[in-house]
Amino acid sequence: GTPVPVNRERLGALLGRERETYAERHPRSRAAYRAGANLLGNVPMTWMNKAAGRFPVYLAEARGATVVDLDGHRYVDLCLGDTAAMAGHSPEATVAAVRRRYAEAGGATAMLPTEDAAWVGAELARRFGVPLWSFSLTATDANRWAIRLARLVTGRPKVLVFNFCYHGTVDESLVTLGRDGAAAREGNVGPPVDPAATTRVVEFNDLDALDRELAAGDVACVLMEPALTNIGIVLPAPGYLEGVRELTRGHGTLLVNDETHTLSAGPGGCTLAWGLEPDLVTVGKAIAGGIAAGAYGVSAEVAERVAGRPDADLIDTGGVGGTLAGNALSVAAMRATLEHVLTDQAFEHMIGLGTRFTDGVRGVLDVCQVPWSVVQLGARAEYRFTSPAPVNGGQSAAAGDDELDDYLHLYLHNRGILLTPFHNMALMCPATTTDDVDTHTEVFGAAVAELVGG
Ligand code: PMP
């Protein structure tokens, strides 16, 4: 049959109806929002205003894959803190470790190391292949510090990233591909310098463009997600990542895999799942079960080259480090989460559910004949309003549709399902169930059927 186009008038009416329902169902959240008069934008972080219902619901409780809001509504949480709660909310083993460290033994941050760190370093080495690790509190900082080390050891000034990537609030990466190369990403707040001075940008899945940009000889590192996850999910074409590795080696550029989101591919992210050989790996968000922690790992060769630069101040104010990075509480939480929660076995369960979710969505798209696509990356899947699935960030960005996003997010929300506000993304945690996934399939099916008049 012919794919059904979206009727904008019907979409507008449905969205209006869902907004009304949302407003009616959340009086306490709305009051809490109004009470935030001394907060920028009324919320703890301005990005929390990214809410399809025009104000966010407020968190009351969360456990495993379930969230309860201030008005007492329960949700199947497929947002999972946009990956930061990939271990599930407050998993028991992490709660116990945090209690032990913070309450029983005492001491979250004493400027002294704890024994847990050695275990975590060994575990991250096992998972991601690179042998030497250090910590941060966020994935953003892990990326910042990885970039600094790459500049130090290569003596080169620039970073190469992909069009519509996101790696946190890393200045060098807040760019898109303009007519003449790197341009400040739309809306970028107070960029320190013209990003063309720090960054080269290419489309994902384009080896010729990568070769051309690296040939300039000024790129310290390629910073990449092995699959883009912040502009829909864009998977690498067969042979693409091998090509990236060959080109980076050939041009003397280091390769940094940011596995913060792509950890969904398995216990060691795409790096382990696909046998990749990056020079550095960065990770954050989920690895401490919701407690702030990030990490970056380097190859033996990079570590040796760093050691060969005794002029670099890695002890004091050289630009790599943070007072709370590697604190006892974060490290205890990382250990418990990696040892007992985000285990190899847990990933098997989560990835199985990712497949079930993807199959369910695909079934709905087939039945309703809508020309959308769904892409899975292990325990994560995302739908996009175009088909076939985009092969690069530019294509995927062009398929964005804010009104459709809002409609689907609100429809699901009003029926007990949370998606990440910034994505049409669903993530599975160890506590997610087949019932949770099937509930989504059913409600998503109803949302699409109403939209196309089925
Ligand atoms: N890397 C990737 C791939 C991300 O998606 C994000 C956040 N969405 C970050 C890094 C930054 O994480 P944080 O905001 O926790 O520093």
C-alpha cells in the first residue's frame, strides 16, 4: 500500500486534546513548577523545560523501571534519565554500597583514594579494552579531559566530530556542518571562539570526507559515538568503523570512543560488542547507578606518550582534574553498579527487550503504513519520522518533527509511559519487563492509529 502522510490538522487537534489531559492530571506538578520563582526558567536546570506538556511533572519516587510523579501517577520509565538510570532507579546493590560508604563508614570526599577504584579500573579495562583509567563526575568532563590528553600527546590543536553529534557541553563539539566546515550549533550559548578554530566536522558514514579533513594534519583526535545516538540512532554502515580506524591511524590522529549512550550495545558498549580498537574511551551517566560519575580510559601507548611529557601538569592546575572526581562515594557506586547491576547477564535481558520493543514498533508501523523507521542499538531503540532510517546526522536532523514528537510523548505520558524528552528513545534497564515493553507497543499503536485515522 501507499504510506499514509500525516494530516497536520488532525495532529494539531490531537495534540491539543493531549495537552488538556496533561494539564488536568498534574495540578501538584504545576504548583511545584510555579513555586520555582527563584530558579532560572522555574526549574533546577533550564533543559527541564523541554516538556511536551509545557511544564514537567515532578518526581516523587522511582524504583527499577517505575517512576511515580507528585500527583501519584505511575509510569513505565523508558526514559531512564536519558541513560543515567540505565541500571534502573536506585538498584539495591548500589543503594547498599552508597549507604555503606556515606552513612556507615562515612566520608564521601576526603581527598583520599579508596580501594574500590582499583577494582573499577580493572573492570573498565576488561569491558572497554583500554588498560588505564581515570575518573570524572560527568561524561562531559571525561570528554574534555580526553581531548586535552589527545592535544598534549599529538601536539595538534583540533578535534573532529560528526554532524549533529552530542558529547555534552564540550565547546569543541557544539558544532554542525556549515557551508565552510564547522559552524556553531544553532542556539549555542556564548561560544568562546569561532568553532572553526577548534573543530572539523564531517557527516557520519562518509569516509572520503573524513580522509579529506584528517589530511590537513591538524586533528588531535576524532571524538565519536560508534553509532550516533543523539540525533535518532544512526548505525555505522558495514566496514565504516574499520575505515575510521584505518584513516585515523594513517593520519596520526587518536580515536576516542564516547560510549556514554552506546553502552546500550552491551557490557563494554560498541567497543566490546564490535571489537573496536580506540585509543581512548569515555563513559559516564549510567556507570554509578545514578550517582554522579564518569570515566576515561587510555591505551598503553597514549599513557606512555603522556608520561613522556613531564612538562604537563597532571597533578595541580594543568586543566585535567576536579576536586570531586574519583570521590569515594562515586567510586563505591561505580563498583557496586558494575559488579552487581549492569552485569553481562543483565545486558542479555535488556538487549532481548530492546529487540522486543523494536519488533513491536515495527509491527505498528507496518500495520498503520506510516513511513517511519525504528533503529535498535542493544538495549536502546528509537523511532524516526522517515524511512529508510537515516545514514547520517544531517539526514536524521532533517526528519525532525517537533509537533509529532510532542504528540507521541504526551499520548504515551498520559497513558503511563515516559520517553526521553529529547528523543523518541526507549531504553531498557535490568528491571524492565516484557509487560512494560508490550504496554508501550499497545499505546504507541493506539497513538499512531488515531493519528492516521485507523
Ligand atoms: N556523551 C554523550 C554521547 C551524551 O549523549 C551525553 C549526554 N547526553 C554526554 C556525553 C554528556 O553527558 P553529561 O551531560 O552527563 O555530562
